[in-house]
Amino acid sequence: MDTQQISAPSRAPSSGVVHINIRLTDGFSIISNRLSQHRDMSLLAIGLGTHIQSLPAGRRIGIKALAAVFPESEARIAAALRELEHHGFLCRIRERVQGGRMTTRTESYNHPEAAARRAGAETGETSAAAPAPAPAAAPAPAADPASEPEPPVREAVSAPVPEREPAPAPVHASASEPVVVREPVSEPEPSARLVPVPTAPKPPPPPLPFPRRPSAALSDEAARLLAGLQVSAPLFVLSEADVERLTPGVAAWLERGVRPDAVRVALTDDPPVPLRHPAKLVRHRLVALLPPPLPAAVPVVPLQNCDDCDRAFRSSVPGCCGECREVWAYDAEPCLLGA
């Protein structure tokens, strides 16, 4: 019988990250550590580069297409794309296709340094294999590409990879083939916001609401509400002058049928952090959130009992109903008979 081999279990690190890896058979991508552990790029650029590496070929990765998928703004996504292009992980190429239309093709690299070395080697071989011009009488034989020396290989450096030079277009290219035009593509910068001059005159603030029928009881209730805001909301500490100035506004709210608890919540709910001027915030909310006045009450006409038929009818004064009044009016008129 074979002897069972007993090995000691592997010791997990006591601190730091511990990887719990499951073998994947589908739905995964291979990302180079040159991108995922890059020290000179932001986390947004690294995450966006990882997402682009995981996409299938032919998927659109424009700024608006990415902003429709992720919560980041178009400005942040454009900045992340510029970072990836600056460090060589992306290259956007403008191409002219049939019909004169320009399209943009984006190339994503998982190893920018190796891709740059390969592009340099291909450019050197193309220029070495091109035949040199010779007189028409004695054309020179084409040079053998195998006899040409190999181009020098550049070492990988951490500096940004320069943009690749376009390869020379063939002389006898057909008109149906697309002509590649490599031009630097600049992303649209966010539009500048017009900031007024500090010395420009400011419009006057809107007036504070005022009750239509002021009364002493209404003013006292409004003043008590303002002075007690700090009990339920400690940030809203108002001075005595602030309470006197804001009392008419709260009285206007109470006159319009708003309960004191609802007024307190509307004035103190979700304040900005930090709250530097509580009195200004209360004044702004009193003006901006002023509820509409109560609709006019419809007068209710009381019910009366008819003195003759004892039926109920609506009237502001007692007496007879409409039918009985018509009967009395008919009996009072004289009867004229024709001969």
C-alpha cells in the first residue's frame, strides 16, 4: 500500500489582503498589473482602463456612451481617458472611410511598452524593405529583407510612450481602401461658467411674507416657534433680533393653515453642512417654500321648516318654501273671466 503523504497546511498572512480565488471557466478577463497597479494614474483611470480591457472588440467607448453606463460625469470620464492615452494604454485614431466620412477607432493596449517596440520594429522593417530609386536603363535589384540588419530594440521605460508615427501609405493603393489619417483628437472641455464680478450690484432679496390679518396671538405663536427651533434642531440658534425680524414670515405660514410642527420641519429639515447662517437659511425657506393661501370657505345656508307645509328648505331666514310662496302669489292675483 502507498503511504499517505501528510503536508502541513499553508499559513495565511495575519494582516493585509487575503485572496479567496475560485477557478473561473467563463466571464473573466486577463488584466496586466501594469494597468491595475499603476502608480501614476488615478483609481478612476485604472478602473476605466480595466473596464475597456474587458469589453469585446467593436464596442463603443465614447464619453457619452460611458457616462450613460457609469455614475461619473462626462468631464471625469474625459479626464480618465486622457490619462490612459497619456500613459499609452489608449490610442485614438481618426480614419477616413468611403464617402469621405471620418470615424474614430480606439486601440487598447495591455502592454504599451511592448506594443511601442513592436510598432518601431515594423516601421523599421518597412522602410528597409522599400526599394531605392534607380535609373530606368539599369534598374537595381530589390534589396533582400533577410540580409538587412535588425532594427535596435528599445528598452522599456516608465516614461510616457510617445505617439506612434503613421506608416507611409503605399504608392499604388487602390481608391477603395480607407486612408488612415492620424490626428490628435482633443476632448471637449467643460464649458466655462460665467462668474459675475464681485463689485457687480446684487438684486435685492425678495420680501418676507406678511400675514393678511395680523394679530397679537398669531405673532406670539410665531415667536415661540422660532425661539424653540434650537430644542429640536440644535444648529438653528437664533438671536432675539432674528426672531423679531422673522416673526411675520412664520405668522403668514400659520395664517395659511400650516401646523406648527409642519412649519418647524420645513424650516430645519436637511440643513447644509456646515451651517454658518441659520437665520438666512430660515428666511430663504420662509420665502421660497411659502404655501398657497387657504381657499375661501363656501357659506353654508341653514335648513328651515316651511310654516305651511312643514317641509325643510334652505334659507337664511325662516318662512315659507318656494312652492308655498308661489301658491300664495297665485291666490292673491285677481281672476279675469272673458264674456
